[in-house]
Amino acid sequence: MALGAVIGVAGLTAAVLSSNTSSAPEARPVTPLAVRCVDGTGSPLAGFEVSFFDHDQPQGEPRLRTLSDVDGKAVLPALSAQGRFFCIARSSDGAIVSQCFVEQGDGVRDLLSAPPTPIEGRVVNTSDQGVPGALVEARVVGGPVLEAVKSGDDGSFVLRAVSSSLPFVHVSARQIGHALAEASWDRQTGGALALVLAKTQALRLELRGPDAQPLAKLRVSIVGMPGRTTQTDEAGRCEFGDLPYGDAYFVLIDHPRFTYRWTSYTPSNDIQVVRLEVPRTLRATAVDAGLVPLPGIEVRHNHGPRRWVRSITDARGHFEIGDLPSGRVQFFFEARDREGSFVAEVGEEASSAADAKSPRRIVLQ
């Protein structure tokens, strides 16, 4: 990705209103967000690569990746600056990496980068034997990865680039066939870390239909892992063993009529029941903050076997979208001048009589 390229458009919030709503709160103007890369003396650091990561998607692509100017500043334009962001600053040689947090209402936030103090440790199994080739990552809790290295033949590792301005660092180790190992490193106390990797457990699922009966001979696959496909047995059960990293996984269930909620599953000793449903439909009208209908807005959701399901609002802002599970559902919307998400309650019926007669209004801000 080229430096200075903006990825995506600002995620914009949306509220679901009943059809008798008469007013909406006035939106606060979105302003650019800026950070200033400085060293321990407060002097500017030019030429640092600065990346702005969405607070809610720290492991995704950054909203913007750019370089700090001669004053050490890096700016996220207002068009993309709605929300909260992790900012990562990395020196041109990769020898120093640091982080700060910035959100609407902040002034220019200093992003301090100080000479690193190495973080050392060892990755071992439950028998205290070194695990070579494990992926070791450092981050501030909840944030993007700051630095990643592989453990050596004896399981040892050294993280050399993390700025000494960061008092606490979250360190994790991953290895195929093992669960995630995590530890917190305190710069004041220091010391070597021991990250213990335990073998993963299988992911065991049981698929049931709306009548609670098992669904046999359904094809089930793990999203993002080509070749990891199986079929349910007569009891509606299937199993995936030896999964990489021991993280949570999304599955794709191939059923011609039913839908299901898009959620993740973690390997466990227990069998996890997945309930498929009769699809529901949402009928609504998209409006702006002044309750003016919004035509040409794409509305979509990612639930069920036919992801993504999409609908376009008509000239009156009306739209209808199906294949939905019941309950609270997150939707995404997109147009030339706006992009974001909203949550709506989807009824137990395929489509409620109230929505059919007078579609609810959804404000897209």
C-alpha cells in the first residue's frame, strides 16, 4: 500500500428509531487527528512511518499510513478521522517502534519514541522444553502488533525495537497445534518471560435446525482455511482437530434454506451447539439526521451461508433485506458520502406486520 493512502472511509454511527421519532441529535463536526513524533527531549522525529489503526479493528489494515514531517507531525484527515485510533510510529530502519492513542477532541498528541530496552524470554511447552519457530508478538493490550519475531532453536527470543517509553507490553506466542500463550512485561521490574504453549483441543460442533433436530450431511468449513472442510454425521456433529494457534474460528455452513448467526467458536472439550434458523426479513427506511430519506445506500449483513447479503435503498429510502437471524443484528451501510454500521432488532416472525405497514426509520449519520 502506498504511503499516504487512505484506507476506507470513516465508520459512522447509526441509531435505530421507531417510525414516530420527531428529532435527532445534532452531529458533532469531525476534525482531523494529529500526532507529533518526538524523542525523550521533546525534539521532533521526521520520517517516522505513522499508522492510524481503528480502535475496534487493531489487527486490520490501518486507516492511514504516512510519514511524519519535519516537525514530527502526522495527520489523519477529517474525512477518515471519526472514532478512536491506535497510532504506531516506526523509525525508517525499524529499530524503534512506539504507540499512542488518539480520538476526537484531542489536540496534537505527542507520540514519544525512546531508545528500546530488549525484552527477552523463552517459549516452552508444558514439559518445559524449548519450542522453536513460535511466532512471538509484542503489543500494548488491545492494540496492533508492535514487533514480531520467531523463537530460536532453544525457544529463546529477543524483542529489540519496542520503545522504552511504553511501561507495559503484552507479549504472546503462537505455534501451530498449540493454544495462545500470553504474558505481561513490566518495564520497571523487567526480567525474562516464560511463555508456555499447551496443545490445542479440537473444535467440536453440533448443528441443529429450528425444530432442535440434528442436521446430518451438511458441509461445514472453517473460514479462511482452504481444505478444512468436513460433513456432519447422523447426530449433526462434526470435528476439526489440530487447528493453528488455538484462536477462535468462524465456520461456513452450507444449508439451502436456513440461516445462522455469524459468530466465532473456540476449540474446547465441550460440543458446541449451533442452531440454524428460518430466515427473517427487515423492512426499514434509511434517513439522515434531519429525517430526510436516503436513496442509493447499500445495506448489507454477513450472517448465514450466503454472505454477504445486500440491499439498496430506493428513491424513498426504503429497503428490505432477508436471510437474517432473530434478535439484535449488526448491519453495514455504504454510499459515496458515508459508511458505517448500525444495530437493529429483528423479530421472530419472517417480517413483522408493523414493519410491513410503516417501516421503521434508521438514521445514518
